[in-house]
Amino acid sequence: MSAVAAPRQGPAVWKVVLAGAILFAILCALGTWQVRRLIWKQGLLATIEERIHQPPVALDEARALHGGGEDIEYLPVSARGTFDHSGERHFFATWKGASGYFVYTPLRLTGGDFLFVNRGFVPYDRKPADTRAGGQVAGEVEVIGLARDRLDQKPSSILPDNDLAKNIFYWKDIEAMAASAGLPADAEVVPFFVDASDSPNPGGWPAGGVTLIDLPNNHLQYAVTWYGLAAALAGVVAVFVVRTRRSRAAPRP
């Protein structure tokens, strides 16, 4: 009498359902997170659009707002002072498809403090100041631009460390900029930056107006993607459960 092999059993239905439920919850959570990011980004874009069209406030007023904990990001600001071009710092950047540097130059204010101004973009071959001597304006100037927050730490571990020896910055470390710019030891530095407007500099460099205003906002499509994957997963698990039950309920020969 020959032995009859037992039918092979597929994976337990409850294990598949449990794994599917966990993954479904994760996908839904990712979709919900993107929806929240979408709401936040829309609010940020609305704030930026409103602020950039306001008349500039005096730097002292912006400093008072910042010192009181107010958000001044993208707030139009005006300041007067004299550029210390010998202390300009170079921030690696891409602008209009070209790679080069944003030139951050300390502006000695009329009161003696210093403000780092992002004067704009220069390509690689214009990094040395003597290649754009016309733009090294002398004497007292008025700077109008947008306030930009400082960074307290490197935003990502994948970013290179700032190379102070070569004067190349990969993240905006205002303390390192101030310490390496040759400022007086007792210099008071404004704790935020100002991105200069697009008013042309003599000689054309640096090219101002480099502030990124049109921030990418892809959170809706990301949310739809995560929710769509969750729905597809639910459909696959449902089909698996139905087919498994039918297979087990079918009469065996």
C-alpha cells in the first residue's frame, strides 16, 4: 500500500494578514506625514510670498524681532555700513545651472557691529577677488535684502566639513565664518544673514538676488503615492486571503 503525500500548506493566512496590516499602517503613516508636510509647505510659501513684497525694515528692528524670538526668515531688511572685502567667505553653491560660490562679505555697520551679507553668486573662475575688482565697492553703502536664519549645526552628515583653509563653506556656520574672516576679536556679529537683492554690482559680480523663493512642493504627489501603495497592498492581501480560503475549501480527490 503506497503512502499518500499530504497536501503542501501555504503560509498561514494570519501571518500574511498581520504582515500586511503592519506594512499598510506604515504606508498610511507616511502618506499622512506627507499631507502634514504639504500643509506646512503651503503655509511657508504663503508667508514667503507675503513677506518679500513688504517694504524693508531697519536692521535694528529686525534684530529686535529676532532677539524676541520672532520668525524673521525672508523678512526684507535694510542696513548701512562698509564692506570688509578682505573677510569675504565663499559658500559652495549652484545658481541657474552653474556651480560656483555665494560670496558672504562682512558689512561693518555704522555702530561697529558686523553683518554677513550674501552678496550673490560668482562662478569658479571668479572666486579670487582680483578677478572681479569692480564689484569690490568701497565706502558706505546701503544693503537691501532678505533676512535668512543661521544654522546651529551641520544639517546632514553627508555634507563635507567646511574647509576653512581654502575658504570653502558647505554649510552656513556663522561662528566659523566670523572666526576665519579676520574680524576684531571683540566683534559683535549679527546672528543672522542677509541675502542681498538683485541690484547689479559694478562689473556684474557678484550676481545678487540668489535667494531661493520658489521652493519645491511635491508633497501631494508623495502622499498620493504612499496612499496608493497602501491601497494596492490591501488589494493584494485581500486576493490572497480569498484564494487561500477557496483552495482550502475545495474538495480533494
